[in-house]
Amino acid sequence: QFSGLLGTVYRRGNLTFTRDGNSLISPVGNRVSLFDLKNNKCETLPLATRLNIVCVGLSPDGSLAILIDEEGAALLVSLIGKCVIHQFYFHKPVHSVSFSPDGKKFVITKDNLAYLYHAPGKKREFNAFVLDKTYYGPYDETTCIDWTDDSKCFAVGSKDMSTWVFGAERWANLIYYSLGGHKDIIVACFFEENSLDLYTISQDAALCVWQCDTELDGLKPRPPKDAAKEENAGENDEELLEEPKGEEIHGKTHPDEQETRGKVKYSRVAKYFFNKEGDFNNLTSAAYHKKTHLLVTGFASGVFHLHELPEFNLIHSLSISDQRIASISINCTGDWIAFGCSGLGQLLVWEWQSESYVLKQQGHFNSMVSLAYSPDGQYIATGGEDGKVKVWNTSSSFCFVTFTEHTSGVTAVTFTSTGYVILSASLDGTVRAFDLHRYRNFRTFTSPRPSQFSCLAVDSSGEIVSAGSQDSFEIFIWSMQSGRLLDVLAGHEGPISSLSFNPMKCLLASASWDKTVKLWDMLDSWRTKETLIMNSDVLVVAFRPDGKELAVAALNGQITFWDHENAVQIGSIEGRHDLQMGRKELDKITAKQAAKGKSFTTLCYSADGQSILAGGLSKFVCIYNVKEQILMKKFEISCNYSLDAMEEYLDRRKMTEFGSMALIDQGGGGEDGVAIPLPGVKRGDMSYRHFKPEIRVTCVRFSPTGRSWAATTTEGLLIYSLDSGLIFDPFELDIDITPSNIHKTLRQKEYTMAIIMAFKLNEKKLIQEVIEAVPSSEVDVVCSSLPDLYVEKLLEFLASAFEISCHLEFYLIWAHKLLMLHGQKLKTRSVKLLPVIQFLQKSIQRHFEDVSKLCEWNIYNIKYALAISQQRGMKRLAEETPVDEEELDSDSDYLM
């Protein structure tokens, strides 16, 4: 089950704040992320469009959103139920979409037209999108929309440098009005609050202020006689036409004298310029807050200005990026301004009064290559081709630290077993260690001769770091303590592709393109213990979490399993057909043929070691059962057709007699044709204007808690987790185990029996009810009489309960007693139980951090109050410290 998208925060399209102004909706590729700025959380809605999203329209009540992709396919989405309600196809690319403030209509602009639709959801209807009126007028593509506050009129800006004001109804004195006055494309137009006065802003950074001679109340409705005639005409037309077209309104740029008599008139009051003399800085986006008269403009150089209108006073300006600002949005109170920069994938929320960031996030602007989970599953580190190492928090989905020390692409990242050190290997010839306490690079490991490192492994004690090189075919071993090079292991005859340390003993497995996997024993002064010979180039090795088995993926698409103690193969999976390659636009051979040369490039065992995850250069991640050697499930990573190699067959519509349309470099100008990419170029040709990234999975990892797994893909970092929804999954169910019987047992105060019965029925709500009914004085007795099997189940339940429950101390007592009484027995099955224990630790650690901060703050406040009262020379009794928090703290301390 898809649960979140990290690593990319904004791609393209418009940002919008929700109605309460606390959350921001950001389009990320073909999905939508919701950033809750008050609670510091981020979630990705579990829905996706076919192509990248270009514009998002949010209804005024905040319950519906319209998402429109590059080709004009729209989804109507409920933000309350987080599901798709309706799909609609507009047939042409749509530039912008906007709901009227009363929520009854919405306008979309495509080509040089504006379409007014009835908004869905106000009453029951058969079709959600009903066309009301079509507006003609502009000669070139329309770019932006703005409504008046009472939904009577709207303005549309166009690329032909004109702005048009249309009536949403046919008013007697305003049907359409055209405004000129600019020398470049209109970027934005805004109405003043409760009036028809208009601001228009063009790309050459000019602002025109237009004044209207009529107030909004002065708009006269058409006399009913005409309207009746028109309606009849409309009905007759509809019978002839197959589909109802709705009303059409044709605007003229130069209407005759007779038409303009008695109509609304506009006059230009002022024209302002943002750029100083001789400055050429294109204006790319703008937003206006009507109540505070605040205008925010973003420029191509990454600078934004804040002005107060209508006087055009500059409040402040700031440079936030070195790429163009693609989208700006202001929340309803006017305090927060959101900026999106599509070039680097930046998303910023700026509080302009205090001049501080509320949110500052940026993804890897090149693709991510590798990821690693911290030992407790709380953090994920990612490394990208842009040379950055970023650390993400899995519960809030935010990146909280970025390390930029590497000067070239990062090829591998890993955590040490303590979880406070991140190691990364890079093509710049260094392996760097970063400290998560002080956020600094405290060790840099290099080789005697500079060589590019392609893989990295660290042993279970965190003392020995090894990296394999691409060009000298050697493996380098360093000591973490001293930072010195301990040994160079030679013996491979091809580039080292992957390294893995055995989690249980000092054994290093190295895979190479020379068709071998070598096992090096550290205690035996790094001598080669075994060489396992494969029938094709080895791409990746992985040890099972208990260290008893080794999985190897080779270039021929096979995954083989080895018992490395005796060097015998114990199983293999033929995985080539499960990869299911797509065909790239410029491929000369079919997907089926191309798949013959494809293989898995990343492997990872699940936390319990029973299944294995495999991913490669396709849109699928496969999960196999190791024992049975069968495919259990195939996950489709993306359904975004804006990426290359998504479709299995070529699209016939893109084929002409001269070849594929993809060969035509859009906007390439008069250069000499198309640069056919060199063979083996993985990233696509960056010098190419029209560039489609190819879908691929670069790394998959299972979370140590065993509840989720993550994959780095072209789309970003995707996290899939176990669905904790309603599943009836009983365990050893008998005929007399019913909710009523469980309640009866509870009333008789047979707590242990009731808990066992509840776990047999396995209904989460019921288990919670039973456990919370046990008095805290009885916990000790109940824990000691629980059978071993139910101890594990109870621990797992406690771990998940910590995440949502407010009964912190009560559950801490439970966890403490269980671990104290059953610790020895649990230790014998530690390998199997490790994921559960780590899940528990992650939950407790999170609360510990929160509570300890709160306690320190309270203690500080009490000390401060005491010091103040002593200074005044007054004898006041300080309030007693809150008891339960102190207890809590001590409780968490001995659990740690």
C-alpha cells in the first residue's frame, strides 16, 4: 500500500493554500502532496494522474480540488475522503483553472478561449462538469484568471498582451471588455477587493492599474424579454446539436460606438515598472492578497518583491533561489507566502512580517541513487547524483539536514549500527562520515591513488568501513576510529559492483563484473575465504538479516541464493520476465527483445528474512518468497506517462512516415537535427531541450521495523507500508470467542484470559479496550501469566498504540513489565523479534524526545520564576512540579 512520497516537494504547477491557511497543496509530478504547516506533517494523496499535473483548482470550501495534467485530463478529487470522484477530458492542454468565490462556477482557460462550467457538488447531478458558457476574445493563448469577490465577473489574461473582463452572467452594461497597455505576455491579473478596478502584470515587469467607472452593484441584469428569446433559441439549437455547447460569447477588440454607449468604461490610472533602468529580469509569477493589498511578484532570477498597492511601495525583496520562481501563493490571512521553483524542486513558505521561513524544502534536483534506513527506522538517508546527502524524517516526511561536502555524485549511503553516523561514497574519490548530533562531516576517507567509489559497506560494530572502486578493481578498508587505511584487497579482475558485510560475523562479500563473488574473512587477515563463480556479471549481493544466507543478482536476470558457509547454491529465481521493461520512445527494438538484456540492479531482504525485494530498470518492484522461490507481489512504482519507457508498445499516434515524433526536438530551433544519445548514457541527454527522464528503480530498502519499505525512483523516494486499516485477520479462532464473551470475561476481572481472547479475534479496537480496562496495579500479574506467543503480539500492539494513544505512562508500564519479565525468553528468539522491538523503540524514542523537551522547558521556567521571586525579596511558594511528568521521564529513562 502506497503511503508517502519523500524527496521531491514540488515539480511544476500552481501551489495553493487550503481554506484555513494552515496547509499547502503542492503538485509533485503526477501526485499531490499536502503540507500541514501547523503540525509539521506532510502526506501524499493516494491518487495519481496519467501525466504530470499542470494546474490545481481548489473549491472555496476546501473540500474539492480539480487536478489537470499536461494533456488536459482532469480529476475531480475529494480532499476529505482523499479519493477521485470524477474524471473528465478537456482534449487540449489547460493553462489555469479557478473556482468562483461563491463556489457555484469554475473557469478553465485553454487555447485562446475561456470556458465557464457549473461547479460540481452543490446539488445532485448526473455529470459533474456541465459547460455553461464559452468566451471568445483573445487572439493567443490565455494564461491567467481572477474573479471579483461577488462572482459576477472574471478577468482573463492572454499571451497577445491583452486582458479581457467577462461577465459571468450577461449584464446589460458589461458583457466583455478588452484592455491593452502592455508590451509583453500577461502573467497575472487581479481585481481590487469588492470592486471592478483591475491590476494587470506583464512578463516585462510592468504593472498597469485600471480604474472602472462602475461599482459592482452598478451591474444591471439583462431585461427578461431578451433573456426569454435567447433561451428559446438556445433550446432549438440544442435539439440540432448532438451535445449541448452552452452559450457562446464573442468579444471584439474594437466595438462600435453604438455598442459601447451606456456600458462600463475602464481607464488606466498608472503604470509602474519593477525593473530599474537597464535591468532585464523577466517576471514569472505573481500573487495578490486583496484584504491587505499585498502584491508578491517572482522573477526569473529567483528574486521576489513585496509591494503595497495601489501606491506601489516596496516592502521588501529577497533572493531565494538561482532559478526562476514558477509559482506563488498567499494564504488567507496574508501572513505566509509559498514559493515554488521548478528548476531545483524547491518549496519555501516565507512569513513576511517576521522575515523568516515557515518551511524550506528542496529535493534532489537530479535523480536519487541510493537510500538507507536508520537502525530504528525513524530516518532515511538518500544520496543523489547532485552530490548531496539528505536525511528525511519518516514520520513527518520532511528533510531536516542536507550535507553538501561531496563534489560529485553520491553512489551509496549507509547508517552505522548506532544510527548516529551516516557514511556516503562518491565518484569524487572520497568516503565521508557525517555525524547526526552536530551535523558535520567528521571523517573523510580517501585512497592512495584517486579512484571512483561505486559501493560501500560498514560492519555491524561500525568500526570498519569498506568501499569498492570502479576503476582500479580494488576494495579499500579503513578504520572508523583513526580514519587510516587498513588494507587494500586486490583479487577481482573487474569493477566492484557491490559490497555487503555479514550482520553476524566479520565476513565481507564483494561482487564484481568478473563473474565472481568473493568472501573475505576479516579475522583471518582479510584472506579470500571462498570464491563463488557465477555465469554472468554480478551486480549486487545482500546478506539475510541473520547472516545465514547470501542473495546474488547477476546480469542475466537471475537471483541466486547461497549457503556461504559451505559455498553451495541453495536456490535461484529467474526474474527476467518479471521486470517487464517498457519501450523507450527512440528504441529501435521491441520491449520484449530489450528485456532479454535487463536484470535486477538492487536487492534487499525483508526484516524477517523470509522474502526478498528486487528492483531494476523498469517500473516494477518484485517481492519474492525466498523459500518457495515464487513471485508474491509486483508493485507498479509509477503510472506517470510523462516519464520515458512506461509503455510496452510504441504509441502509433506518435509515428509518422519519417519516424517517431519524439525525434523532433521541440524548441530546438534551427540546429542540425537531433543528437542521437550515445549508447550507455543512462540519464538521457541533458543538452537536449525536450528531455524525458526514464523510469527506473535505483535502490530498494526494507525498514528495520518490518512495517514498510522504500524505493528511490525517477519519481522520488516512495514509501510503501502495511495498511493498518480494517482487515479481519483472526488467530486460532474458536467458536466461543465473540466480542460479548470477551466483555463478559472482562467484567469477571479475568484479565489475562480476556487479553488472549481479544488477540485471537484480532480486532484492534477490542484489544485496546481490553488492555485499557486492566488496572495499572494488575499489570505486573497479568504480564507474568501471559503465554510467550501472546507476549510478541502484545509488544507489537503496544508499539503501534504509542503512535496514536495519549495514555503514555500506562503503556510505558506495560512495555516495561513485559520486557522485564520476559526479557530472557525474548532474547533467545531475538532475530525473529528484532523488527517488533525496533518498532517499539522508535515509538518510545519519539515520545521521549517530545516529553524531555517539555520537561526541560518546564524545569527552566520554574527555576526562572524562583530566581525572579528571590530577586524581589518576596517569599512566594513556587508551584509544585507536575508529578506525572517526572515519573514519565524516569520511566522512559529505564526503558531506554
